[in-house]
Amino acid sequence: MNTRFFVIATLASAVACFGQVSLDNAFQIRYASNLGVGDSVINITNSGARGGVPGATSPLGGGEICANIYAYSPDEQLVSCCSCNVTPNGLNSLSVKADLASNTLTPIIPSALVIKILSTVGGAACTAASAATADTATLAPGLIAWGTTIHAAPATPNFPAGSYFGTETAFVPATLSASELGRMAGLCAFIRANGSGYGICKSCRLGGLGASTK
């Protein structure tokens, strides 16, 4: 095979594969750091992949998705979980400090969190316990999410020592294994079953949020 043709064919194949990557994967991840310096936020929308009309009668049961949120401390402990319904083209948001880290299972408030969002069928199927009962049968497309985090700035003339800046990026679509799904839902079920009320994060609010510092 001609080398030039082989290179072109390889590049074409790579582009085709990249074009097939789904940006509304049902399982998405990112992190928030430096929570002692300021807040981070999460903004969630629904692309309408399940249907564009909330509550519409269809084989899919309407267009809503249920955003199930799992927050982990850096030492791998699930510190809070909760769920919220997101309508097609709607915008919902959470504060990392006020909603995810304000009522943690353990008394230590983490300075950083790994945040996982799992999209399942919404509408009437989205309840306060959805994050504890999520399974492969209820996974749903349509989740689009962004998050902010705070970084320490390098000391430069523009950024004096001790300065911080914020960035916003999309959550990263990820592969969900059966064991990880079982662990996420199982730990969330344990949190809900212990009856203390700790570890249950606040549900999202309507509208978008921006990052803030002290």
C-alpha cells in the first residue's frame, strides 16, 4: 500500500471515530478543588435526546432526565449523593460548597471533590432516592454538564503570590463499569438507610450559577 494513502486513510478513520464520540454520555465526571478558597458550581442541561417535550407520551416516556450526583472526597469516600430532574433544554445548577459539601456523611469538610453525574430516566421516575436505585435499565442520554474549579496562580506580575483563578470546563464522558455502578448506588443507598440525614446533598435549583471566591 502506498504510504501516503495509508496515512490519509488512517487520519480519515481517526476523524470518523472521533465524530462518533457522544457528548451526552449518561456517565460524566470532573473535579472541584481549593474549596477553602472559594466555591465551585455545576450547571446541568438536557439536550433533548430522549425527546423534546417534558412529560410527552412516547415510547421513551417523555424528555426529562434524572441527574444523579455522587460526590467523593479525594480519599475515595462517598460523602454525599442526591438527584434532580432536568427538563429538555432546561438549566439547573448546584453549588459545590453549599449543596454537595455542606451536609457530608463525615464531619470533615473536604477541600476538593470528585463529582460524578449519572443520567437516568426522569419525570415521575426521578425521586429523592434515584441515586440509590440507579441501574443499567434506567440509563438515559441527554446529559450535558459543566463545572468550575479554582486554581492557584503562579506568581507573575499579573498574579501576585497567593492569587487564584477559576476555570469552567465540560464534564468528561466516561465508561461506567457494572461494579462502579453497583458501588455508587449501594453506598448511596447505605447513606439514605442509616437515617442520620447526613450525606444527602441538596437538590439542584433552576437557573445557572457562576464561580465565586471569598
